[in-house]
Amino acid sequence: MKRIDPTQIAKAILAAPGWARVGITAPSPVMRDDAADEMARVILNHIEQPPMETDERQIGLAL
């Protein structure tokens, strides 16, 4: 079994939508469950398909 690097998980959490990061502390159990599901999806997606490394010198274009 492949060991998961905690740094990967931390990056995935920070890449999750803001509503999910805040939602896990919501008083509503439904909101907490939805937020936890979204966080889990983001973490799994980040681990399975890590983001491409970009050159810091490259200028990003606005979408």
C-alpha cells in the first residue's frame, strides 16, 4: 500500500472550496455532512490526480 504524504492532504484541504472548509463547522448536521463529503472528494481527487507543477516564472492568464 502506498503511503500518503500529509503535505498532499494539506494542499488538498486548502484547495477545497471555501464553503466546504467553513461548512464542516456549521451547526446544521446536513451542512456538515455535505461539506465533509465535498472535502473527501477534493482530497481523493487531489491524491489520485495531483495538480500539474507550473513554473513560477510563467504568467497566469485570467479566465
